[in-house]
Amino acid sequence: MKKKDLIWIGVLLIIIFLLAFPWTNEIYTLANKAHPYIMGFVKVSILATMGELLALRIVTGNYKKPVGIVYRFIVWGFLGIGFVIAFDLFANGVIGSMKKGLLPSGVPDTFSAKLLFAFFTSAFMNLIFGPTFMTLHRLTDTYIDLGHGKFSEIKKVKLRAVTDKIDWYGFMSFVIFKTIPFFWIPAHTITFLLPGEYRVLMAAFLSLALGIILAYSKRKNVKIV
């Protein structure tokens, strides 16, 4: 284990400690309620960027700064804002559909009812919102790559160049048809079993798992989000 591995693990442990320690957890909960979009930006941008660093560590054996890391950080942050509203939209939509009898709801206030809610919310969100989010992220990453991480060059990149660069077969066959049903739907089912204030945070932590998926796909020469 290298020194940078210890630093990466140390940062993660500090984040976990701050969330677990009662005093700082209370601050987090209050901030999350008062400023959900800002907190969504901060949580996802930090943890998802850590996931990208982990991916590079697994693939190359070293921590390397991704091309255009600042822009990737910002993109992740805005995606985090999207998660905040998407999570509520799909959760409340499933609840409304259950109340109308459009979806099975189970016996109220039982674990099976909570599990049905969590599964349906995760399934609909990942099947409807998931592909859109992943495609957008793939496009923004490719813009940054083709622009060599420099804004002056990124703004000159044409959409045609971006779409031609992307391996759409690899994207669809791996990201859409494998990771969504076999990873994201089960993982976010667990997410929606958690209290509302921890759901976007859980999604941010799952971005660390995305780092492993990124590394695996690159080893297999498959381009993903």
C-alpha cells in the first residue's frame, strides 16, 4: 500500500467519522434540510471525484489527476443537484401510484411495504432517469477529454466529434444493459430504504463503486460513463 492510498483512505474515513459523530451529524442534517441543492453538489462532487481517482489507481497502479479534473468536479456537482430533485420526484411518484393502486403496496408500515417502495422507486428511477444521466455524463466527459481539460479548447469541440468518439456499443451493452439491472437497481433499492436526508449521500458513496466499475470496464476496453 502506497502513501497516497493511505491519504485516500484517510479522507474517506474522515468523511465517515464526520457523518457518524453526533455533533457533526446534526450539522449535516440541518444543512441538508436548509440547503439540499448545495449539499447535493458538495456530496456528489467530492465523493464521485474520489471514485474517479480510485479508478485511475486501479487501472494504472498510481493516482493520476484526471484530465480537466476541475470541470469533472463541477459536472459531478451539477449531477448531484439533479439527484436531489430526481430522488424526490421518483419517490413521491411511486408513493402516489401505490396509493392509487397502480403499484402493489403491501401491508402498511411493514418491512415488505418499505421494500416494495424502495424497489419500485429504484427501478423506475434507474430505467428512466439512469440512462439519461449516464449518457449526459459520458458526453460531458468526452467533451473534456477532447478539449484536453482546457475551457478554451472544450468550447470549440463539436458535438459530432463527441458522438463519433464514444463507443456506443460498449456504453449500451455494459452500462445500460448490465450495470443498471445488476448493480444500480439493487444498490438504490438499499438507498431508498434509508431516511430521505441520507439518500443522495448514499448515491454519492456509490460513486466510489462506480470507480471500480470504471476500472473494470477500461481493463476490458469498454468505455463507460
